[in-house]
Amino acid sequence: AEGGALTWEDSVAEAARVNPTLSSSRLSVDASRASYYSSFNGFLPSLSLSNSVSESNSSRQPAYSATASAGITLFSVSQAASIRTASAALNSAEASLRAASANLRSTLRQTFSSLLFAQTAQETARVIVVIRRHNSDLVNLRYEAGRESKGNMLRGKAQTLQAEYAVLSAERDVRTAQRDMARQLGREGFEAFVATGAFASSPPPGRPDDFRILLPLRTDVTIAEASVRSSKASLDSVNSVFWPTLSASYSRSRGGAIEFPNRTNSWSAGASLSYALFGGGPAAAYLNTKASRLGYERTQSDLAASRQAALSDLETAWSNYADAADQVKVQDALLEASRQRNEEADIRYGSGLMSFEIWEGIVSERVSTERQALSARRSAMDAETAWHRALGRALGE
């Protein structure tokens, strides 16, 4: 199948639309958000209406009654803890969604970079074939003129053959990268994608004075923070038995011989303050409180460990990115020098002013430097991807 041109923006849009892991995480966030909104019901007022009829063997007359009742919880530590627990669960689900998006972006970027690299490597392999053929022709002319050895002539042909096989290998690498790209986009059939865009990384940002300012971007830290809040809410929920619950209620009733009577018989209003002493009260809560407190302390330790690991990851990712960017500059300078030396050596060798061994060494160095410069750019793009992954960058960012 024909894949056609594929931009980075195109791949991001399609992956965001079809990736099942991302879809599952979005549904999880929606479910957690619904649970969070539902957790407020405990503090919302309740209202009930009833209409009843009864008859006894003494009166033999129907008696109707209509009642309206309203109630509200004014103070409940348990209900407040439930809201905080649902809020922490929502924060955790949102962080998990962002983590899934960041992982997908990293994997997709790596695959897209691989396709760019394979395409550029194929172009470089073709350039090297041109160089080797030109050199082989030059050595062959000198051999036919009796000014070069047969062994050097055969070596030139062998190097040309090697370069031609490298082109075939590069073509296979392109096809493999295209297959990987199709898999990332959720397509089963092979498609001849052509990645468009510069095969280069952006310059790294300046080193932050304090990497802690980047911690809010880290999804692992956000999830650990949500876990701490959830544990604290669980501890508050267990401790809620040590607090009373205050509620208020009001009702009005009407009764008579007709349905929906219009005469008011009674009304009532009251407040209730309840406190459990046994059967789930303070006596039973002691060990539960201890377990919840230890769990809360454990999540605090986990959060500290996550922050420390994140700081180390950020420092390493930034350093690797800066090193890779510097190496690109070095390899570009070496490549420029190697190309110049190759041109000068061709002239001197063709004029008989340079031996084959020295000339061939300069040409081989140029070929090697072409590949090293390509690898340096690939490493820089991978380092950029790792830096963005360390920052927790999601799709579309």
C-alpha cells in the first residue's frame, strides 16, 4: 500500500486517535471524575415525598397522609475524607493519562526518528557508492596505464561492491522502519511511508539553576503525590470515628379523608449529633488508625524517593542531550574537513603525487566520517526524545 508523505504532526494526530492505551486512560479519567462529583452527594440535601393511604376495620374509612421530608449532613469527617479520596483518585488518573500520552509520544518520536534516519542513511549510502565508483574508475585507469598495482585495482572494485551492498541494506532498513511506523499507527498492512522533516534535533535548553522547578511536570511525581493525598484521606476516614456527625432534618405532614389533604396536621424539625463508642467506634479504630498512619508514612517515603529519582533522571537526560548536541557540531566540523581533504587527495593521487595507501586512507576516513556524522545526529535526536520523556511531554506538546 502507498503510505505517502508523513509529517510528525500527522503521526501524532493519528496515534492520539487510534491508540488503545490512550483511549483506556481517557475512560479511566472520565470514570474517576464521575466518582469525584458523586462524592459530594454526602453533603447535599436530601428531599423525599410520600403519599399513603390506610384503612382499618374500626373506621372503615380511608385515611390519607402526605409527607415532605428534608435532611442535610452539616458536619462529617468521614464524608469530607471520601471527597478527598475521590479527588486524589482523579489526580492519579489524570497523571496516568499524561504518563501514557508521554510514553506514546516518546515511542512514536523514536520510531519517526528511526524512519528519518533510515531514509537519510540510504541517501548517504548512495553518496558513498558514487565516491567508491569514482575512485575505482580512477584506480582502474591508472592500473591500465601501468601505474597502479593489480591488488589496489581489485581493492577498489571490492570497496565499490561493498558500498553497493550497503545501499541494499539501507533499503531494507527503510522498509523495516516503515513497518514499525505502520505498527505505531495501528495499521496492519505495510505502507511505504516517507517521513518528512529535518533530520536534526533542536538546540538543548540552558541548564536549569534548580531542576526542582521541573518536578511538577513529572507524572511519576504527580502520581506519588496523589498517592500521599489518598493515604492521608484514608487516615482521616479511619480517624473520623473519633469525631461526631451532625445532621439536620425537617418534615411536614398532612392527613385527612381525601387524597392530598390540604390540612396540616404536623411538622417537625431537629438536629442529630451522633458519636460511636463501640461497634466500630474508637475502641475498634485504634489498630486501623495505626495501619493507616504507617501506610501514609510509607507513601511519604515513596514520594521522597520519586522526587530524588526524578531529579537524577532530569540531570542525566539534560547532560546527555547537551553532550549529543555538542558532538553533532564536532562531527559536522570533522565531516567538512574530511570532504575537503578527500577533494585535495583526489587531485594529488590523480596527478601521481600521492600513494594509493595514503589516498585510500583519506577516502576511507571520509566515508567513515559521513556515517559518524549521521550517527551523531541520530544520537542527538534520541537524546532530545529522552529529555522530553524526562519532562513528561505528552502528545501534541
